[in-house]
Amino acid sequence: MFKRLVFMVVAVVSVVSLPVFSMGIEALKRSDGSAITYYLTGRGSDRLLVLIQGSDCNSVFHNTNINDNFSQVMDDADILMVEKYGIDQRLSWNPDPERTDCPDAYLQQDSPLQRVDDYLTVLDQLDQDNRYAQIILLGGSEGALVANLLAAKSDKVTAVVALNGGGRFFIDDVLYNMQSQMPPQAFSEAEQGFRQFSQSVLQSQGMDITVSGHGYHWWKDMLTADQQQILQAIDVPVLLIQAEEDTHVDPHAFESMVKALKQTTPHIQPRTYAGLDHAFKDAQGQSQVERVLADIRVWIGGRTQAKN
């Protein structure tokens, strides 16, 4: 039960994608000899939209939501997507969070910081081939954290759109998710167990674990990330989007973080959506993602016009 509950927090809204027939499949090598698989469309634009998927064990190549929806927020831009460690297009799509065929390499090596390293490697390679005047990152849930980390580390990024990334600390998001699903007594017991697990991860230099479809490195990165400090280190415009009825992450923790950032980071623009959940659905279960996409297009348009 604990394993299922935790995954519901981190199982991400799919964030964006393009028709797979237009993708160019390419690869680079990591320092350990493993392959970074990435997909690049275009090659002719001086603008690059980087789409960063969430935390599920799936190939972004098969993510039709990413490919069909969020890929449309920038006209005439090249589009980049990077697979996670150990995953490529040969892994079939499976929405089951408890799928049993996740690659061992993914379980052992995948983490937000590992993903950032891969994006930095790919962006360095692309910079040799095509100097982009603008590079805009868009990621949701875990992908939002990855986008923020990448923007804090790369001087190539010109703007960021981060969707439903929650508040300052991941543990608050996990506990909020658990509390939203459980009666008070059951939550009290589950909270104690999760806090003990979190302390074990934080105090360890390595553990042989797979919890909610993730290994030690993933949990260590998520539990040590301070998203408020990460955002303070970004010096380009950031659109922070949060659905107010999200139960996968904590909208209240998001509000607290935004208040703390307001005085020192005027280039960060928060936007909340009342009545929408983690997947941008309303109380009737109807998707309102088109409204979110339209707002993102307008915001990105303002950034691109400012650069021209």
C-alpha cells in the first residue's frame, strides 16, 4: 500500500509531444559508455523547445500527450526530447505504475540530476551544430524540477515553463498526496513510515531499493532538492504553473514557496488554475489543457518577441 501511494505522487502528468514520424532519433555516449537517446525535430529553426517528461517508466517517444499537445506551444521551433537512463523507443507504452518490465539500468541510475547531466550533454552537442538564439524548457511534475535544475546550470536556456512541480520540498508533496487519500489514523501511521524511509535514504550513501518504481539515486535526489533555492539560482524568465486541486503535489506548499520568492525573483511568474487537478481536468473530469496551452503560448510569445 505504501508503495502504491508514493507512486501516485510522483507518477507524472505527461507533458508534451510530437508526431513520432517527424522525430529524428539520435544518440550520444555518457562517460560510462551507455547511450543517451534523444529525438530532435526540425534542424532549421533558431529556436528550440525542450520538452521534459515526468517520472514514469515509459519512453517519451511513445508519449502521445507530449507529442500531440505541448509540442504546439511554439510555432516553427525545433523540438528536443531526451530519454531517461536505460530507456529508448523499444520500451512499449504502459500506463501501469506497477509495471514489472522497467529496465534495471533505469531503476539503478535514473534520477533528476542524472537527467540534467544528459540534457547538458545533448545541448552542448546541438550548440556545435546549430546555435539556437532561444532555448525554452517545458516540463511537468518531476519534469518541472528537471527543467528548473537545468536552467540553473545552463547559460544556454532563455526561459522555463514548469507545470505542477509542487512546493519547496518533495517530502511535503508526498505527504500531501497520502493525506488526500487516507483516513486520519491510517495517514498518521503511513506518515511515520514514510518519514522513517526518507531519513534512511538521506542518511545513506547507497541502498539497494526499488520503491514506487524508483531506485536509491532517484529518491536521494528528490528528497534533497530544495526547489526554492533552485529557482532563486535561475536568472531567466520562469512561468510557474500550478493546478489548485492537484493532489499529486501540494498546492499550498507551492503558494508558500511563491510568497517567499516574490521579493527576490521578479522574473518568476506564478500562475494557478482553480478547480483543475494534476492532469488539468476539472471537477467533471473534462480536460482543460487547451486553456493551459493557450496561456503558455501567449507567455512564450511575449518572451520571443522581447528577444527579437
